[in-house]
Amino acid sequence: MNALFGGIEAGGTKIICAVGTGPEDIRAEIRFPTTQPVEAIATAIRFFKEQEAKFGKLTAVGIASFGPVDLNPHSPYFGYITSTPKPGWANTDIVGEFQRALDVPIGFDTDVNGAALGEWRWGAAQGLDTFIYLTIGTGIGGGAMVNGKLLHGLLHPEMGHILIPHDRQMDPFPGNCPYHEDCFEGLATGPSVEKRWGQRGETLPVDHPAWELEAHYIALALVNFILAVSPKRIILGGGVMQQQQIFPHIRTNVQKSLNDYVRASQILEQIDEYIVPPALGGRAGVLGAIALGYQVMETA
């Protein structure tokens, strides 16, 4: 079949739309700020209609969105961005708007579950049925595939808001989360680094103590995920993880905290291949959205 897919990576700061079939075939792409819903959605719809005029009718569109979102197909609010603190976006029927305008099947999930699906189809999770994708940047979000299916439940995973040990003598910073103060997101995001140290993370030298502390908190979270989900690989993306020097510290801290309790060679002997950056890099999100388009067609 001559399928062509649209992908929408809807982030809290910017939206990326693309048309194509995969990493080697992106026909067109657009990026624009996440302004108000009416304006942003209209810009995306206009882009897809322009591409359909060039390349033909889209087969499906995938939306990988910031949240919280309603993923329950039996809910009257399925396809909505729900209780987001982003001004103007709460209770936005994002799936419905694209469905009505484009008249194609719509795949819908969180931005991190979308990125996880992209890494599974084309990237660092190929061949795996259980893994975690975590993005650490302005916020922290996690997506997971368990036994071959993206993880959903009561809502969807909120891995950034787990509670991790916080030694206030070592790190007196109170945390930056408006809901939980010193949860994982409150301690380890880019804004947390900036508030704690008084300057943006990208301006700090690679040997600054900020990065050892960051690796400490990320490792604590990963240990919890390893013990709870038993992933076969953990993929770490997002702006903070552009600091490649912290990967070795994270891996060492994970091994130290697990203390040989999980007797798996991937952790004991091959941890460099167990905790990895995304193979799709900064394209994981929009490619994941395209992968959601594939998924909605394959499971129809």
C-alpha cells in the first residue's frame, strides 16, 4: 500500500508536524510555537492540507501530545487534553478537531508514549517488548511498552512525579514541582537545575557538581522503574540528557543502588547498552507521532 502518514508532536512549548513514512522519508515538516488551541490547531491543519495537495490523501495521522490527556476510548472526553496547567489548553478536543478537518483515522497518545513507540519501530528499542522511554528536560515524562503494548491504565504513566529520597543536607533545594515540590520532576528538570544553581544548565561546565547530583536523582528514579516494571532497556532523552557526560554516572549509580539484587547481565555486565540515549535523537517525538499513525491502521 502507498501509505502516507502525518505526525503531530504537540509539546507545551512548540508543535512539530511532519508528513512521511519514517526516518528516511520525511516529505515535509513544520515547527511553530504552542500558542492558543484555535490558532495552533489551524496552523497544523493548514500544513496537512497543503501536503495532501502535493502528495495525496493521508492514510492516518498520529498525535503525540503533552498532557494530561484522556486515552480511554469509552470516555466522553477521549482525545482531549484535560487538566493541563498550560493556559488555554485545558479541555481541548485535539483529536476531534483533526478528525473533523482531515477525515482520517487518528492515533493518539502521550508525547512520551509516542516517542517510545517511535524508538520501538525504528530506534533503540527495536526487537524489545518491554522497555521505558524517559524524557528529562523542561519537565519529566515517561512512556513504557510492556509485553508489546504501550502502557495505559487509570490514566497514563506519570513517571516524573514519583517520590525519591531527598537528602536536604546534601541538597537543600526545596524542589520545583507545584504539586509535589521535591518529586523527581521537582528535583531533576532543567528549570530545577537553573533555580538550584542560579544559571541555565547548558552554561554550566561538564565537571560542575550539578551533573553528579543530577545523575544521582535520575539513577534513584531508574532503580524504582527497574524494580517495578523490569524493562529490558531504558532510553533517556530530553534536553538535560544532552549532557552526555552524566550517562556513565547514572549507570554507575544504578548498579550501586541495586547492589547486585537484580541479577541480570544487562545490568551487571552490559549496562552501557541498557541505559542509552534515543537512537532517533531529537526526532523521536515527531517520528513517534508518525508511528502512532501506523499503529492505528495496524490495529484497526
